[in-house]
Amino acid sequence: MKALAKQAAKPGIWLTETERPEPGHNDLLIRIRKTAICGTDMHIYHWDDWAQQTIPVPMVVGHEYVGVVEAMGSEVRGFEVGDRVSGEGHITCGHCRNCRAGRRHLCRNTTSVGVNRPGAFAEYLVIPAFNAFRIPDNISDDLAAIFDPFGNAVHTALAYDLVGEDVLITGAGPIGIMAAAVARRAGARHTVVTDINEYRLELAQRMGATRTVNVSQRSLTDVMQEIGMTEGFDVGLEMSGVPSAFEQMLGSMNHGGRMALLGIPPGSMAIDWNQVIFKGLTLKGIYGREMFETWYKMASLIQSGLDLTPMITHRFAVDDFQQGFDVMASGQSGKVILDWGA
Ligand code: NAD
Ligand code: ZN
């Protein structure tokens, strides 16, 4: 079958032919229709330090997808051949304390589709049936293909009650922008999004940010004054992984503020603990998506009218994958979809 793989330990990604995977007793074989390119795929593409330490070569990459169940193992219940599905890319062990308590997103033995096991940038993908999520008929293939990052946004944005709260989102990458849309819909008062990329700030505005701030040009404090925020943000969603953005968030939180941290900093990062202690802040790390409460919320948010379609700014046939990776690398995009022609 056709697949996009990391074929060599150097920058790039290659379209290749590989063996079609066989489903085990508890697995689904999924015929991939559409995939989306994630920031993680870009790390693998650029072959940065994290990728070099994490990705075995060769490896079929990708974990944002929608497809159709083509076959299934003999023990699978609850799915039918022909079901349209996406899936949770974190494969959990099922027997650690958190898994057994239903907190699968906290499994300490997690492996990841397209990172430590063959990914979705292929004509076929095998995953445990447990990980699959059936897509309701009224949700398009394009939107289903971005459920994985949408789930990061939903998981983070719904970490705290947002009704009437002033929310700061640092980082208008695809996940930060979708989080702004969710925050607005969940009832936040001000949803302020920061970035240094104008293209993405415009998209954030379009998706529901009440105010965007290019922090390379304007002071966040000035903007807070302009909109009448005299105390500070109630909730912070860190979605850049940039230490200076984190620091700016710490400095602009109100006392008693709550922060959810999704962005992954490049290495260990110094924190002004005095801000945390004397302001009485709460900090929560967010990893992946809750299985499967976040997935349920994603589908129902879309069904209740959240319009994510402007997030998808580019579409390419898989043979033109290089253009897709180029536009992602440029920063001048929302989500980029690759069509596998199925
Ligand atoms: P992205 O890289 O597309 O977005 C990050 C954004 O931060 C970019 O638009 C960048 O311009 C912006 N930025 C740079 N400097 C900034 C500054 N000083 N202030 C504000 N913004 C600034 O990433 P994404 O795909 O949207 O993901 C967001 C973050 O979440 C990344 O750090 C990613 O690694 C991380 N992530 C974490 C998980 C998890 O499970 N914890 C899952 C997916 C992604
Ligand atoms: Zn586990």
C-alpha cells in the first residue's frame, strides 16, 4: 500500500510502498480517506532533537485521520464494516491504575500512533477497536480528520469552568485557535489570543477570539486596559510551548487564576514561582484527550453549531504531500488536509 514514511534519519518525508497491516483479534483495519498534518508531523519532518530521539526509522507517520472500517478482528464488538471512524492516537495499556479507573489519558504506558507505532499516513491503518470513534453522519470527513487536535483544544479549554470568565490563550496555532472557538462557545467573556503570526491571529479572530494581540508589536497589558480588564485573566490556556509566552501568562493572571498547559516547551523552563504562590494560581498539565469524554464533547459541539470549517485552509491530494508540508512549514495555514482518494 501507499504510505508517507520517515525513510531516513534526516529532514523530509517520503511517499513509499509498504505492507498492508493485518488486524489482530481486537483490532480494526481502517481504509484511510483523509489525513491532516499535525505540528508533531512537522517535528518529524524537520527531524529535530525530539524526533531524532523518539522516532525509529523507517516509520509510517501521521495520526490525524478519518477512514472507513474495512475489516475487523474476531473479538471486536460494537463496530461494523463500513463504519466511518477516526481514532484516539494514544494507545493505552488497559491495566495500570489510571486505565482501570477510566482515566485512560493518564496511562503511564501510552504509545502513539505515527510516533512509536505505524501511523495513519497510509492507505490502511490498524488500531485497537477500543481506540476508534464512530463519526456521526452530519460531520464531514474534513472535520473528522482534525478531531485529534480539536480534542487537544477541547480537553484544554474545558479543563475549567469558562462561563463569564476572561480567558487568555497564548499561541494561535491550530490548537490555540480551536480553543478560542470553544472558549467563546462555552461562555467566556473576553477570549484574548496572543501570537506573533498575523495570518494565524486573523484566523483566531474569525474563529471567535474577542481580541487578538501580536505580542511582537503590542503590549498585552495595554490591550487589557483597552478592553477594561482591571484585574487579570481568570483562566489561561498555554498553547505555544514558548517560554516567554508562558511567562507573560503568569504575569497577566488574576489572583486565584487557573492555567491549563498544553504547549510543550523546548526543554526545562524556569518559572517565577512567586507568581504562582502569591497569586494562588492553579496549574494543570494537559496531555492528549480524555477517552472518550473529550471525543463525545467534540462531536456534540459540532452538532450544536460550532463551525470549525474555516480551520481547514488547504487541501491536497496525497501525491502532492510536499506542498502540504511546505505550507505547514510556512506558518501561513490553518489545518492542511491530505486526500487519500478513497
Ligand atoms: P503550533 O506550533 O502550530 O502553534 C504554536 C503557536 O505559538 C505558533 O502560531 C507560534 O507563532 C506561536 N508563538 C510563538 N511565539 C509566541 C509568543 N511569544 N506568544 C504567543 N504565541 C507565540 O502548535 P499547535 O499544533 O497549535 O500546538 C500547540 C502546542 O501544543 C505546541 O507546543 C504543541 O507541541 C503542543 N501540543 C501538546 C499536546 C499535548 O498533548 N500536550 C498535543 C498536541 C500539541
Ligand atoms: Zn494504562
